[in-house]
Amino acid sequence: MGKLIYLIITRPDITYIVSLVSQLMHAPIVFHLSIVKCILRYLEGSIGSGIAMINNGHTEITSYSD
């Protein structure tokens, strides 16, 4: 689950289900494992999706506020 939680940084489409499953990890059962396997199958089928994080050489951070 730790790796899936880390993966939600670049894959916001799995954020909700990963957060639900991670709440159940204090007492996991076989059904929870099947949900994790479904998430992994989904990720395998959509490898090209996600947010691309590339290094463009800029280190400047810009923010806006009211």
C-alpha cells in the first residue's frame, strides 16, 4: 500500500480508491487484497496515463495569493 500511496502523486485517478483501501489495512482480509489486485490491473492497463513530471531546468517557484 505504501507504494500505491506514493503513486497517487502522479496518478490522481486512483487517489480515492487507494485512500479507502489504505484505511482498511489495519485489519486486512482477502477481499481487500482482491481490491488491491484490481488497482494493479488497472494501472497495468493504463501505463501511459498520469501526470508527467519532467525536469525543465527551472528552480524558480511562483505562487499567487489574495
